[in-house]
Amino acid sequence: MKIGISACLAGDSVRYDGRHKKDDILMELLKGHEIVKICPEMESGFTVPRDTIELTDGKAVTKNGKDVSDELSEGSGRCLEMIKDCDFVILKSRSPSCGYGFVYDGSFSGKLIDGNGVFAKMCIGKGIRVFTELDLDRIEKELK
């Protein structure tokens, strides 16, 4: 199988804080499968490290109040092209680009709300199945 995965989950240090969120259990599950690492925020031209971004009123806004919606949409579009042949994607939960099911509410207080990130919405719109690193049982079933 060919699977798209958030680069931070695969161990790339691309997060806003310059770190990664490598998930060793997930990476073990994916052994023997082709993976395509993507990061909509890096494809958007954002730096590492960078200001945190949250979604508010339908816009992607940095903690300093800068609207980066257009950049994030363009980067997400580039990532969508990269994963077009994938069987499904595994995205970083809660992210303003990759979050699926829940995202931060835009107050930069750590509060979660129901919703999807910019890239996750694009994937759903194209009929691409989306999972997060929190869906290990479901991912394992998909891989069998």
C-alpha cells in the first residue's frame, strides 16, 4: 500500500517548535509499505521554528494575529497533489493543517473544538480516507 503521512509523525523536525512527533508504533505498522511524507505548513513556505497557527472564524491565524490562510491553502494544495495516488493518509491530530475531528479553537489556550484542519478538509473533499496517529487500531486493520 501507498500511504501519505504527516512528516512530523515520521520523525521530521518540521513542527512549529522545531521538533517532531515521531510515532514509533505507527512507523513499525507502516514497515513494508510505501510512505509519502507531507507537511502542508512546510509546503506553505513557513519556517521552523514559527509562530503557532490556529483556526478561527474560517481563517488560519498566527498567535501574533497574522492571517496565513492563503499560504496554508496553497501549501495544502501542493501536498494534495503529492498524495493523490495514496490509499489513505495519516495526519497529525489537532494541527491547523492536518487535524481531523478536532482542532484548537483559535484562542491559543489549548481548547479543542470539533473540526478539521485545512489539508484534512481538502483530503476529505477529494474522497481520500483520513486517519490520525490516534487511530492505530483502525490503521492496522486497513493495512491487513
